[in-house]
Amino acid sequence: MERASRPVLVGLGCPILDIKAAVSEEFLATRGLALGQFSVTTDCHRAHALYREAVDSGARIQYSAGGSTQNVIRVAQVWLLGAEHRCAFVGSVGDDDFARLLRREVEAEGSAAAFCYVGTPGHATGNCLALTLAGDKEDRRHQLFTAGASETFDLASLAEDTKQVIDGASYVYLECAFLAFAADHLLALAQRSKDQGKCVVVNLSNISVVNKHRDAILRLLPLADVVFAKEKEALALAPAQTPEEAALILSRRRGSDTSIVVVTRGTQPTVVACKGQASVFAVPVVPKEKIVDLIGSGDAFVGGFLAAFVHRHHPKTKEVFAHHHHLAQCVASGHFASSEVIQHAGCTFSSGSTPPPHNQPGQ
């Protein structure tokens, strides 16, 4: 890969194939499955068997690329205009039909991002099967999640060209879900990236990860330049009563106020702490009749925020946004991306989606 074409932003995470199958009431009833349930299994054969049964029943099947970090990178690439602002994703997949379907989906999307899938024979590609009832206007789901090959990630075994993608990036995005199976790799990569002068971005993932891996996260935060957290996650890590207080406390984990902490709160105002100040930004209202699917909205916000952030931040000088209007532009970009995504099924967007004007280079 030529140096000029190396991605600026690289994300390491768990690639997931999202599968949505519209089945009949009889299909659910004969298998004892109820809508509104989410379960996690390590039994890849069970998940694949249920998928095959849905296909054989004539269910309408929809596929899309998923996984939090992969979603973030896909959205960021759409909002990062120009070849000099390319994004890349690195994660482990199996050598199976699901991996081929995943590649097909990202290729069909026409994204300019580089997807570096690390093949791990003998493991199934991570997937999330969502069974819905055909014609159900509430879009209730029975979901079965399998992490599969995504949990086999090994930094040391990466191919040389994939290592070059990571080393050539100026921004490294890491999800804390990796701590469950690759804590040492994640912490080592964060430290190396910091030593190399890169901008390290960390997403706390979810409250379950925070509760299970609190100590590792507290070791990771001082290495982070930017941290994304949902309100529950921020309050679980910081001795605070409000999200504003929590964001300020977390922003000082480096021993200074130089990191940026972004706390999302659903439809409630987004909180951003930077340089000893916490600012709040109202979330734009999307008419209820236009909302199709809320899944992926948080990932879209992060991707949109980072797109604007990369346009304005210089990792080598460690410049941070001291000015309120710079932060406001990043948050507005995140809110815009999120509002676009929730009007489509899954973390997808229309081919005509364009970023806000302030995402244009030079604005």
C-alpha cells in the first residue's frame, strides 16, 4: 500500500454480519422463540442451524455489515471526503459463507474504506441473527448473537500489510469489548500508539464491559485522547452525580484536562468535557414517523463526530479543541450522522447522504 493512500483513521474491533429474517408466527412458536429477547451463544452450530432453518422456510433475509467499530468506520468514511482522509477496519473473521457475505455487503456499499479481515480457519464469522415477525409494525425481534472468530484477534499474528495499515494511521480507534478476550493486545496497542504520537480514541462499548473490566479500562483511559461513553458507563466509572461531573472526572484521568470525553444520553443532550469545561448539546428531534431502526445510532454518532474531528485535529501537535464552536461542529456532525442512520434499517444510509457543510475540508 502506497504511503499516500494509507488510512488516516483505523479501527480495531469485532466484525459482525447482521442477519435479519422475517419469519412466520409458526416458525417462532415451533421453536419456543419469543420476540423481544436477546441472547448470546458460543455455539456457532446452533446459530447457523437456526439461520438455515429461516432460509429454508422462505423467510425474507436481509444482510448488512455490523459490529460497533465496523459501523463507526463505515460511517466515518462516508463523512470523510477526499482520498487523504481514508479509514480502515481491522478484525477477525472465519473462512465461511458468513465471511463472504460480509465482504459482499461492504463491497456493495461502495465504501472507500479498507476492510482488513483476518481469516481464522476453524472459526465461524461473528454474526447477529434477528428474527422478526413478517408484517410486525413494531419490528420486535428475537436476537441471537455469536462473537465467533472476532474473539480470536491476535495483534502479533497480523500480516505485515495489515500492520502497516495500523502503523500508518494517525488515529487509532479501539473498543473496550476487546478487553474480554484481548486485553493485553489492546493495552499494548494503545501504549504503542501513544508513544508514536498517534491520537488514541477509546469507546467504552457497554455497561456490561465496564462492570466486568473496570480495572483494565482505568488503565486504558490515561492513554486515550478521546473517550466515548454512554451515561451509565460514565457514571459507573466516575464518582459523580451528573453526566457533566462524570465527563470532567474522566477527562482528568491523564493527570490533566487534555483529553476529550463525550457522553451520549439517547435523546437527552450530549455532554462533552474538554480542558476543564463541560458543554451540553441538544439532540435534534427526528419525527417519529421517519424513524425506522435505532440500532447503530450510537455508532453513527461516533463515526460522524470522528469525521469532523479528523478534519480539525492535528495529532502530532496534540492540539485539542479549546474553542466551543469546534466541539459543537463535531457533535453536530455526530448528531447528523445518527439522525440519518435511524431512518434506515440497520447501520445504513442512503447513497445520497452527504455530510454537513462544516465537514468539508477547509471549512
